[in-house]
Amino acid sequence: MKVAVIGGGLQGVEICLLAKKAGWKTLLIDQSENPIAKELADDFLCMPVEELAQFSAKRLQEIFLDIAILIPALENDHALQFLVHFCKQHALAFAFDEKAYAISSSKIKSQRFFEENNTPIPKPAKNTDTIPYPLIAKPSKGSGSQGVRLLHNEQELLAYLPEGLKSSGWIIESYCAGRQFSMEVCGTPEKYQTFQLTELLMDDVFDCRGVVAPVKEKEIENLVQKELLKLAERLQLHGIMDIEVAADEQGIHVFEIDARFPSQTPLTVYYSTGVNLLEHFVACFINYTPQAQTKNVQSASYFHVAREGEKIFYAGEHSLTTAGSLRLMQSVPGAEEVLIGGSLEEKKWSAVLFLAAENDKELEKRKAQALQYLTQ
């Protein structure tokens, strides 16, 4: 099977890698000449997707003749709207839930949706008599940690957002300092399946620097699973959605949902369980049967590391976006695989270690082994 991946950023990397695990071929389409996922795809077409409208029917048939489905890996609203209409016009399968995405891609709409469904969320600062510093400020649009800021007092709030709590286009809420977790749900109404709970490791600017699995706290897993299934049913989700939460002694606090294919966590789930979330996602839109889980659950880690000269640091995933085209290394001692951009010889690179082992202790040994090899 061959799939078209629209967007060569971090989501595109995840999809191209998981497509390889499924034995599929990929056509990557991106407007950049050298997106970070370029070397991970089988074929590459450099162009804005909107230019497809200018192609002849014959040329479009040549491009999409053997493509089973188009999978978006971008968050450009204009491009997504174009793809919705383009795929309908040309009878192409498109792995996208327009309604669910419209809610989850706006943190303001998501917060309203959470409140309507009694979802446990951090306390919105606008709804309190006393401002519960420290606060987290998040722009309504944008994924991951983009624009997110921890604010300790009114001075910091007004320096970052001059209109303070009245700032439009922002979510401002109490800061939850607990451990952070993520879980995916996939399917169609009344036929949903949740997958492994993973723990997110964040850097000091709230960018995810790593993911580990499995999570041993069954109570947290049950709470997250229950909330995720409820929200999927209320959205009438068709496809995939993940949820991010913080957990403390008071329970869980839902940060956000994303009705799009995520990065980082699906590969962690794959290395821990053998389950390929991309297969389950695609099966929501075309006639396809995902491969059954074939191995016992292992300890697994998706671990970021980067180097500049003699400095080794553990930044979030967006350090990968500045490392150039990424490539897979499959001969690094201790690691299942390593995804890397840059040059080991010049001591300037950014990488992800994919690690798996029978237990957490062995996993740490393998991480140390891989790090020693890369940094020697």
C-alpha cells in the first residue's frame, strides 16, 4: 500500500516512520525543498498542496494512481480546507475529521467543550476572584509548546500580555505541576479503542523532550481512559485523537485534546507494544485490517538529545526542526534505532533515541550505551 503524507514536519516524520513499520510506501508532499521528513519518504513532491488545483486530470491521475489515502501532517487551516474539497472532488480518501479538528485546534473552543462536558481542567484565571498564580498562558491556536509561558505574578503577566486576563485569543489558567501523561483513542462512533498511556517528559519551556511507557499507575490510566472515551463519543470522533493531562493528588487535569495524528507518543507505543497507531488510524477511513499486537509490553522510551560542540543537552522535540533532513541509524549500540539530523563528525546534531528493554533498569543501561556511542 502507498499513502500520501501532506506535510514534512514533525507529524510527517512520525507518519513516514510508522508507514515503514507497516510495510507501506510513502509519497511526501511539502512546499519546502528540504523538509525534515524528506529522507524518510519513498517519493517526494515539492509544492504547496493548493497547486494541485492547477494540474490536469491526467497529471493528478499519475500522482495519485496508486495512493490509497492522503494523510494530513500539517496544521494550516487554509491547506486543510483545500484538501477536504480536493479529495471530495476527486474521490480520494482523506484521513481527517473536519468537525473534531475545528474544536481541538482551538484552545478556546476546546475549553468551552470541556466545560460543557464537565471535564476536569485547570482553573481558568478569568473565573476566579483571586488570581491563582502561577499561571499558564497559551495561545488559542498553535500546537505543542508554541507561545506557552509560565507567569509567576502580575508583573510577568502584563509584561507578556499587556491586556492581562482580558487578552483575546489566549487561554490563561492555573498551573498544574503534576506529572504529565498522554493517551490516544481511535475509531468511529460506538467503535472506539484506546491505547497505551504514556508519560511525557517536558523541558523548561514546556516542549516535550521525551516519552516513556508503560505507565504503572493503573488508577491514572483508568481516569484518563474514561475521560478520553467520553470526549470522543461527545465529539462523534472519526479517526484519532489524543489527550494530555496532568495528575496530582486531586486527580487528573485535562490540558488539551488534538484530533490529528500526533508525534512522539505513537512511536513510543509502537516500541513498547508493537501496536502501530497509524494502521488503526487509516482503518477508520479505508478497508484495512491493522496487524494484531505480536509482542509482550516492554519498557520503551523516545528520548531527545542534541549536541553543539562539547555541549550535550536534552531539549524538546522542536530542536529536531533545525537539524536539517533527518535520517535513521540502525547500528547504534543500545538503541533500537536513532533518528538524527546534522553531523556526528562536526559535533553538531539533534537526535531521538528509540529504546526498548524488558524492564526500566535495562532501558537505562541501553540509553547510557547509546549516548556514550553518539557523544564519544
